[in-house]
Amino acid sequence: MTEEAPDDETAATVEEETDFEAMVSELEKEIQYAKAETANAVQRAARDRSEALKYGGASLARRIISAIDHLSKAVDASEGEQGAESVIEGVRLTLDGLRASLEAEGISQIDALGKKFDPTCMEAIATIPCPEGEDPGSVIEVIESGYRMHDRILRASRVIVAEG
């Protein structure tokens, strides 16, 4: 009987060591998962911060774009009138300054006139029969200019398209 007792103790000790090793292994895995989650959270936060800096001025730009439209219409409407040249020049300078400010922030006007219709950055508000010398599906007239900020569309160009 005295011989059995040491065997029982040895078996119990081996079993406890196996349990501890399993627990240590499981805890090491949990630590690895926690480290990976932390690294992912840091990367996500950095990406979100970068996007916030890059696209933070988008709402302001949307408001400025409509002001540019109104100034453009004022210049177009008053170009035929005489005596309003100083007003036209002031509006034109203001318009140029606004456009330069937007371009400095990475905002550019979408060039649509004469181009093939692109639904990713244009909105067709009408189609007309294809005029002679024009390709079907091309933009005939731009009703409202579109703008993009880097690779995002702030406002789609509203256009009239030649139907095929």
C-alpha cells in the first residue's frame, strides 16, 4: 500500500501539470487574440482619423458649391448688359477666388460636357435625339456642374444626354 500512494501522488501531480499547461496555453492564445484586436483597433482609428482629415471639409464645400452656381448664373445673365461690367468683373473675381479655394482643398469640378455619360459622377435629367456629329450616350449640355473631393463625389453633374 505504501507503494500505491506515491503512484497516486505522481499521477495527481502529472494531471495538475497537464491542467496548468492547458490553462497557460489557453491564456497565451487569449493574449494573442487581445493583441491582434488592439492592433486592428489602432489601425482602424488611424484610418478613420486620416479620412476625417481628408474629407472633413465636405459639408462646407457642398454649401460653397451652390454659391459658385449662383455667381456663375449672375455672370452669365449680365454679360450682355452694358454698364454692369464692374459688377461682372467683381463677381468673376469672387468666383475665381472660390474655385481656387476649393481646388486648394482637393475639390475639383467634374468635366462632363462632350464626354461619355458616366452614371458614377453624372445624373441624366433628360435625353434628346442625338444631334449630328455627336456620339450617342455623350453629354450634350451640363445643367448643373458636379464636384468631387479627391475620389469622392460631392455632387453629381446634372446633364442632358444624346440618346442612341
